[in-house]
Amino acid sequence: MTSPGNGVAVRVDSPTEMRNPRTLDIDRMSTLDVLRAINLEDHSVPDAVAAVLPQLARAADLAVGALRSGGRVHYVGAGTSGRLATLDAAELSPTFNTPPDWFMAHHAGGPEALVRAMENVEDGSGAAEIRRFASAGDLVLGVTASGRTPYVVGALREARALGAHTVLVSNNPITPPPCEVDVLIALDTGPEAIAGSTRMKAGSSQKLVLTSFSTAVMVRLGRTYSNLMVSMRATNAKLRGRTVRILHEATGLAEQECTEALSDAGGDLKVALVHLLSGATIARAAEALVGSDGHVRQAMVSLGTG
């Protein structure tokens, strides 16, 4: 089977490509009923994510191990999947003050394909990209609705050859993965409201998986205290205001005392927090955090005030 003037056509056997019996008449509905039909389909997305949480936990633990050992996490994707992965990686630094090379996103077609659809680029192999940037001990996570995108599959195969751990996130639970991976996260989101439009339920589920994955990794690495973002540094007036508020929430102390502690700590929120919670000097608080690899609660234990 060939496509008009464009070489060989590949048929993708995936639930996302099937017709949805609940939306066969969507083109005859009112605008409100169209939206209701789409919304009803969206209700199934959280349950699909809930079903793969054990696999997602294994992937997160592999990422934690890679980062603790000096490795990196690589996201690989094309089209909607690649854009979602790039978005997640981009938001980690301002949210958790992560080093810029902890999470790297590799999108088929490069930066131009992030803002303009370039569907042909997903047929290329991501092997060269991974060979250039990844190393043994890294984690490479591929995202593809079909589970078979050549760019992603090539990247995962190359990553495995390099000695990196591999994870595949797909929305195709009925077809075995085309390459061996350490963790398979197969989301059963079923047929889309519009057949083959994987920016809908498939994309929504991938967004939830990526956000949950990276947030869990950050929590396990001590980038939070309780449910507060405490790894940010106060580098401007807006962030200083936010960090003072976080210190107030975490300690219950007056804003003035929190402001002074933050200033004494040179804008380092974690140091100020451990200082205020434990009563230790700024210097001892900083030392305790170094010894605990940045975990606030572990630093408190080492100071005898856990």
C-alpha cells in the first residue's frame, strides 16, 4: 500500500486510530453537544493514568537513580507528544531550580517543529540525537501515541545500546512495543472522539503522565518540603515575595522574620527554612543541607530536630 507521491504508507494498529462508536454523529450535533461528547470522553483519561501508576513509579525511580548518579533524563517525541515532553522539561527549572541539563527534550524536527507541524520528520530516526547527547546511566523516555513512531523507536534502541535505561509511554496497549524497554507505560485511552486525533485523550493522558513523573522525581530528590516548592532561589522581587510567603507557610513565623532569614541566607530558601525550623545558624543549616543532598527533612534530622 502506498500513499500518493509520498512513498510507502504504514497502517497503524492502535485504538487511537479506531472510530469511536459514541461520536459517530458528532458532525450532526449542536456545538454544546459536541463539547459534551468530547468532555465525556475526557472523563476516562484519569482512570487510564491510574491503571499505569505502578509502571510510572518504576520509571520515576529509574530517573531518580540516574540523576543521583550524575546522569540525565531525556524525553524523546514527535508532534503533540514531543511538544508536551518539551513543555514539561522546560518548566522544571523555574519550578524546582533544577540544573539545566537534568532534563533534556529531543523533538523530531527540532525547534521549528515545536511551533509548526512537520509530520514527515517523525519518520526519521532519533538514534543520532541520542548518540550525541545520552550516556550510559541516563534515562531515555520516549512518548508516542502509536507506540511505533520511528524517531522515538530509533532513540530508544540507541539508548539501550549505550547502556541507558529506557521507558516507552504509548497509547497503544494492544500492540507489543517494537523494541525492548525497561518500563512500558501503555495507556488505554481508547478511540478518540475524532478518529486518529491523538492531541485529544492521548495527549491529555501523556500530559498527566509527564507532569506526574517529573513531579514525583523532584519530590524524591528533595526539591520540595511538604507540598511546598523550596528549591527556588529569590533572584528578583517577585520571587522574593513568593519565597517569603513559602517560608511563612512552612514555619508560621511573621513575614518580617522570614524576610530577614532569607536575606541572611543569601536568597537560598532551603537554608533559610532549615535555619528557622531548627534554630541552627545559617552556616550549620547550609552544611546540613549539603550532607543531606538537599533534603530538608533529612537535614533537620541530622541537626537533631527532625
